[in-house]
Amino acid sequence: MSKTSALDLASGLGGKIRKEQVKSAVDQYENYHEIYGGEVESRTSNYADLANKYYDLVTSFCEYGWGESFHFGSRWQGETLRESLKRHEHFLALQLGLKKGMKVLDVGCGIGGPLREIARFSSASVTGLNNNAYQISRCKELNFSVGLSETCNFVKVVSVKDLAEDSPLPWYLPLDSQFSLNGFRLTRLGRFITHMLVKTLECLHVAPQGSLRVSSFLETAADGLVKGAKEGIFTPIFFVLARKPLDNQAEI
Ligand SMILES: C[S@@+](CC[C@H](N)C(=O)[O-])C[C@H]1O[C@@H](n2cnc3c(N)ncnc32)[C@H](O)[C@@H]1O
């Protein structure tokens, strides 16, 4: 059964955190943030703890206030929030062409609202991927209550790794070099030459009209990637390892 009463909110608050430790978890969660004096380094190195505390602390509020599906959707006049979210989930299932016998992975499945609706609507089997043990336990309870335990299951994220961190050379180096013999076209000079070449080819009607603008927006994207990498806010190589939670273990 969905937990929607104020008592459910209170009893679920804190997720897998023991009740007497909720207050200190809130302190720790807040202290990760800059306005409470937290440092980027600490947020980055404790990413899993930060994310888990957040979801342990907020999930029962989301379920209480928003329902089983934690997303948004377009909404028509006269349509309830719940109806609009379900319509959005049906839309996704139709766009994906889901049918009985198909298997789908729902990455970041929350407590499984969309997963259940899509599984019932399409008869496909859906596996939910999540990093939070409390949300997975709610998924399992709710799936059981609607008879979906056999068709849908869950995997829990074991580790998330930014593979770019361990790269001996920065991954963005090809886009940031002034000069390189083996990747000249990607260097700043090489890209400038390509840009001028495309401009000329477009003027001569060899390349279609609009080619230079494509070159320009790729150039903007390349600069953005390099800047994002240098500021440590973007990585292109994210590796997620997940596995089914062991039945007798709440946490992995
Ligand atoms: C906004 S909620 C959306 C949940 C669900 N898709 C829905 O619409 O109801 C985001 C979800 O992503 C999950 N999540 C966040 N970071 C994750 C990660 N690194 N690996 C797996 N799941 C993650 C959270 O636990 C949460 O369930």
C-alpha cells in the first residue's frame, strides 16, 4: 500500500537511518553544503553518502506529498496530478513500443511508481536501478502489494566511478591542445583551420548553407566540455556497477 498518511510520513522519515540518528544525519547532510561551510572536496569524495542521506531523508516526504512517482509531466485542464503523471508514463511506454516479453531498465527508479505503471500498462518486465536501499525496500513492498513481484525486480548500485579521474592524461586534452601531430584536427589551431575551410567551402557552394553554423556550435560545445572538465563539473566516462540486493541484506 502506498504510504500517504501523516503517520506514514513520520514513520518513514529517515529511511534506513535509525530514528535516533536522523537529527545527526540532517546535520551531516546540511554540513556538506557551502552555506553551512561544506567544501566541494568533501561533497565529491563523500558523494555516495551525500546522495544516500538525501534520499533517506526526503523519500517519505515525496511519497506523502507527490505520490509513488517522483517526476513531473505536462498537465491538461481538469486533469489531476496523478492522472497527468500516469499519462506521461503511458506515453513513455508507447514511445518505447514496450510489449509483453520485453525487458526494460529504469535507471534511478525512485520507489517504482513509473516502473509499476509501465509494467501494468505494457506487460513488459521492468528492472529498477537505484542507489538507495530504503527506496528499493519501498519498491519491493509496493510491487508485492500489486502483484508485480514476479515480473519486476531491482538492482542496487554497488559503485559509481568517474573513470576519467584515473586517466593518466586528461580526457579533454585532444580538445585543449595547441598543437598535436597525431590529432591535429582537434587542436585549437586545427579546429580554427577546419572552421575557415568550412566557411570557404560554404561560400563556394561545395558545403551546404548552414555548415559554418554547425561548425560554430560544435566549437562552442568543445569549449564547454573543456571548461566543464577543468572546473570538475563534467565527466564523459561514468561507470555504474549494480547487482540484485541480497534478500537478507538491507544494505550492500
Ligand atoms: C527524482 S527521483 C526520480 C525517481 C523515478 N524515476 C520517478 O520518476 O519516480 C531520482 C532517482 O534517481 C536515483 N538516483 C540518484 N542518483 C543515482 C545513482 N547514482 N545511481 C542510481 N540511482 C540514482 C534516486 O535514488 C532517485 O530514486
